Amino acid sequence: MRYQNEFKRMDIFRCRHDSHEHFEYKVSASHILDRKQCFPNGCVYYRWRCKLFEKGKPCIRGYNYVGRLCPGCPHFIDEKVSNAPELRISAKEYEEWIERYRDFAAWVEKKQNREAQTLGVVSGIKPRFQRFIYPKQDNLRLRGFQISFSEAFVDMDHLDDDCYAVVSGAFQDRWQLAPGARMEFRGTFTINRGRVVFEKIHHVEMVERAEEPAEWNASKALVARTVATGFDWQPAKCLKCKYSVLADVEDRRQYKVVERRQLFCLQGVPHPDVCPLVPGKSIGEDECQK
């Protein structure tokens, strides 16, 4: 069977939640239908605000942001907000698409957390970072590498879409992977934020070596970590650049841990608009397609 990753479709829904502002309010289908389960009924959340911050004045208690210690302060505002995702396609198109979504979800459920024999051609390889934010500490850690495939054959099925494999630095140093390499391996099929990711890679067979030498090894990745700069939004031109990575972030400054992803430039460019590698302003994907 042939499948495409319907979980990562970004052209189905638009959500006006504050947290999606930096992404032009585009969200993945799996975020809406599975993670939040907010379509079509919507959701209710509470927006914490400070009257003093909104007037440009400092906090009377010396805090730098609105958080869990603010309730009870006369300047604290706890605003109740109702929100509902919008469809970006017609109702008829949605009915046709949701059937494909359910088929893909059923296939994923069959494969998830099980070993699969996989064959694919490497389309890219980048360092894999994870950021941990604490009240008085901020760490960016190297977690090996992420191998990208534009398509793969998983057991007897054809996944005609992007998928990934995560490997250690020692793995990359040994195999020296580069785009164009054709490899076969066994790995555990997992889903990470709607992406198909293979973990615990073993029984690797290099069917065909890449023509170009490998650009990355563990030492170069550690150097890139020291110069990497993070952005609070994801410009379309940066997402297509080979020197950008999306890192998993855990923000532990509040009572509840907030998980998200953040774009990092491995060349240390301070702002996308001044990038010498990919000229042009950092417009969003929708604007870029006009």
C-alpha cells in the first residue's frame, strides 16, 4: 500500500490561538484532531496578562514575566478566551480528506512501537538538538543526528512522504552518511509530533554510498552547537535551508512544562533577513507562495 503522512498536513486548519501567532496560525492536522481534539467544538483557555507590563511599567514584585506567582496581585488579569480552528478547505474536500487521514492513522497504529524493515535514500542529515529552559539556566544539548528520507519502503508498504531516523554521533562517525546514500535497516517505528521517526537503528546495510563526502560528524556538530542562534518563528526560507534545524524545547520555568519546537541556524546568523546564504526577507510560507 502507498501512504502519505496526513498527520503533518498544514493546509487543512488554521487556528487563531496566541501560541500559533509566530507560525502564521498554521497548525498540523494531528495537532488539531489528536493532540488537542479541538475540532469542531473549539477550546477554552486562560490568557494571563499584567496591566503594568502592558503600560510599559515594571512589576511591583520584581518579576520579568506573568506566571503562576502572579494570581492575587491587583494588576494581574486572568482572561478567559474561547477559540475554534477554521477549515482552510471546503466541507466536501474535508470529508474526502478525513477518510485518508483515518486510513493513515490505522496504518500507524499497526506499526507504532514495532520494529520495521526499512529501505530509503538519505535526503539530508543534520545535528539533533534539544533545549532545556530553567528559571536560571538554559541548555542546548546535542542528541546525535537526524537522518531525513523523502520517501521510504516500510516492510511491504510505500511511505511516499518525509520520514526520519535518529542516530548517535558514533553511528554517523562510523557510516559517514550523506544525501544520496541508499540504506536498509531495522528500527522501531514511532510518531513524534506527527512525524514518522525510526529509533534504535540496527542491522544496517549500505546498499549504495553517496557520491559526495559526509558533511557532518560528531565534532562538527559540537562546534555548530556553540555558534547556533535560535529564532522565535519559522521563516519559510529557513526551513528549506540545510543549515537550519528544528530543536525540541522543554520550558520548565513554569509549574507546567511547556513543550515546543524552535528553529536554530547552525551558521550563527543573528537574523534571517541578514542571511548571506539565502537572501531575502523572512516572510511566512503563505506569503511566499503568492
